[in-house]
Amino acid sequence: MGFAVPLVHWFRGPQCQFAQTHLLGPDSISREMLDADMIAAYLKEYKAGNTALSGRIWLLLMFEFWCRAWSNGAARRPRTTEKSA
């Protein structure tokens, strides 16, 4: 089974600012595809106590990091394998 990821606790402290910086900051890639006002509203509601939004914020962050991985070419580079002699 595993364990639940403590998103509610993670986003209470500095991680809330982390989410805001990465989702709405100047380096954000996903904000070009998503509604930045909606993301800002989710973060504002979360700070006001609506912890039910923690899962959505987590998904938005994962999408942002996926976009960054693909935009900088890291995910497109072929893996090299070393052959033994």
C-alpha cells in the first residue's frame, strides 16, 4: 500500500512560496499553457485554508517540471550505453 504524501504539510511553509515561484514566476513554462489567474486563485485559496487544493497544486508543479524537462532537451537526449570491450 505505501503511505500518503504529506502535501498539506509541505505546502504550509516555505513550499507554498516554492509553488508560487515555480508556477507563476518569470521562468514558468506551464503558465503559457495554463490560466495563471486560476493558479494564483488556487494558491490564494490554499493559503486561506482550503487544503483540499493541495493535490491540484502538486499536479500543477509536476506538470511545470515535466515542461521544463522537455523544453530544455533533457528528456529528448538519447541515453548512451557503454559497451564492454
